[in-house]
Amino acid sequence: MDYVYKLTKKLPIFHEKSQKMQYKKSDENSLKYRKEGNELFIRKKDNFKALQLYTKSIAYAENNGENLSIAYANRSAEKLLHRQQKAKSLESSQKIYSYHDSIPTIKNKNPLIDAASDSVEIGKNEKWGRYVMATKDIKPGDIICVEKPYAQEVAVTSKYLHCHECLELCYNMIPCENCTEVLYCSENCREQANKTYHKYECILFQLGLREQRLFLRVALNGMSEYKNMKVDLMNDEGGIYRSGRYKEIYELLTHKTDRAPYYVFQDTLEAVVFYHYLKNFTDILKETDIDNKEQVLKELLLHHTLSMHCNATCIEKPKQIDFGQTDVSFNTTSKVQRQYELQIHYHFTCECEACVKDWPTGEYLRAGKHIPKSFMEKMLKLYKQEIIDKSTVDKLLNDAFDIASSMKGLPIPSRNYNYINGIICDLFIFQGNRLLDF
């Protein structure tokens, strides 16, 4: 870090961003987005996009000004009209819809992994590092882990739909009082964020450092928990894994000695830039009570920048596996490409059955047993619906499981078997947020 900082500190990025607040509150921009929302709402009848633009207008509006009040009023009027229309459309059915299902619970708790079931265990060795392995057959839809993320960020596409603290789907979000980049579902969430990571990242967002939020939030949380983490590292606790504890996050591999120097330098420069602006534009060093705080901040920024690029979550079933375990699958990617991607990004050679036996990609698999036409017609109808009925999804899931079960037993999965498993994934996604039901 020190070497790269000294080498690059004269670059424009260390000076140009400090000269202008690129993403501060602006009534001019707020008015622009509100007018765009009006255009969509009145002329194009696109309520969903109009709602997001009104929320964007709220995010950009200067505090306690007229534009903020009008943006709130526009959003409220749009939502009231839409709810009246929806109430009429649902009058005949009288069905109750919710944005998402309740958070599931773990039935058979794992004594060594506080957020997981007893169907998995954690292993660690020199070859694989730390990994998760199944202890029994796991069926699609089985709940194996329920945990709150240590740190999170909202996808750009959901920026004006989900709370940036708790991730709850929300159509009445309130903005950060200083930057334009984050919104919350309640005062409680806004207060919690401002007590922790956001009081430091906020000024960085206003300066234009809006990317790579996740590693930054992990590092900022790590600064406040650094003392406890040092104690936890000395206490083994019999191998217990606590998913909400910083120690487990800190122990994620960085592969800094395995990666090409170019990529390590690139990540180090990114960490240096954030260190520079945190040190010079926030009070993090004044408010942190640890020894060698500047060095610790550098260490955590670099550590988490590196670790974010080479950690994946996977579940292994001993001796048998149906699909690739990360975001590369034998169904769509050749063995050569899979092995290359996994080696470059995660620094290991995959030994799943598809790789060891060099299965062909999906287009070259035999078609296998036919998927019933009646089932596919129901799926096509579901894909076109705005409001998703949970009972319909549950029935289709049961049918899909039966179809998939009837296709098992072949040495190599068939093309239709892969396809029905993809449909099962879609059906589980349908059980998530109903974004159009507002």
C-alpha cells in the first residue's frame, strides 16, 4: 500500500475528485427527474418507472425545500391512483398478495455453523482452503442456510426500490440527508447506517467514488470490530463458525500470491484511492480507538479489495454432482473455458463429475424424456403475469420436481433434465420479491 501510494499520489484521481462534489443534492436535477416521472405517469402510463423517477427526484432534492415536498407529493399521488386501480382489478378475486414470503427457518440446526442446517459441514485444507460440503443428499428447495449478510449493497437496477440498509422492498423510501446515492425504508434504518458505515462512505459518494461499495463497507465495519476480531482469532471455540462475526469474513482467502501482479497492483491502487479519501475527508481515524489505526485501515482496505475477487459459495455432494458449482456450468460452458475461468478467478482446478468425465455442453446432450406440453403452457402463462400467485407457483414447483425426478438415473443428464432444473430455479425466483405489485 505505502509503495503504491507513493508511486501514484500525483495522479489526477487523488486531486480531481476533491475539487467538486459531483453527486451532492441539487434541486435542478430533482426537478429534471420529477418532470421525467410526470411524463411517464401521465403520458405513457408507466407507473412502475414513474415511481422510481419520483424516488430519484426525492434523493436529489435539497433538504427542507419545495422540490422535496413536491417530489413526495407526486410519488404519493401516483401510488394512490395505482392502488385504486389495482383494488378494482382484485375486487372479484379478493386475494391477498405480499411482496415476498416470510424468511424461512432452519429445522435441523447445525451445532457448528449457527446459520446452517446439519446437511452441510465446513472443511479446510491446503488444497481447497475453507469450503462447504454436503453431509447428505440436498434436494432443490431444501433450506440449508439462513443468515443476515455481514455487508450488502443494492444492485443499480433496484436502487430506488430497496432499502439500502435492510434490503426491504419499499415504495416509500426516504433519502440520505447529504448524498444522492442511498435511500432507506425508515428512520431507524437511516439512523443505523449513519451510526456505522454510511457516515464515512457518504462524503466519498458525493465526491464520485460510488463503485465497489461492498468491499468498502466490509472494511469500515471491520475497523469498528478489529479489537474483537483479534481476540476471536486467538480463541478456536471448537471450530464453531459464526456467520455474523467479522473473524469469519477476515479469514476469507485473498490469493494475493497466486494472482498476476497486474491484478494485485490494480486492486492495491483501488484500496489506496479509498484510503486517501477516507483519511482526508472523513473522521474515521479520529473516531477509531485502536493502535496503529492508519496501518490497520490500509490493511483492511487492501485485504477486502483482494478477497472480494476470489471467493465463491458452493455446495459439494461427495462423489456425485449434477451441475457446476459456481457461475460457470457444464450446460453452457466447455470444460476448457470452465477450468480457465475458475483458475483465473478462484485459483483452483474443479474436480466435479462434469469436469472429470468431460461431459458435453447442453447443446450436444441427448434430448431425453419430453417435458409435458401442458406444463410448458402453464409456465408461459406464468411468465406473462404481473402479479404472481403463490399457490400457482407452489403447484408448478411440485409438478417440476416430479418431472425432474422422472428424468434421473442417466450417466449424463439430458438436455431436458437441465432445462427443467432451470425452470425450478425460475420458480424459486418467482417466490421472491413481487416488484410489480405496488
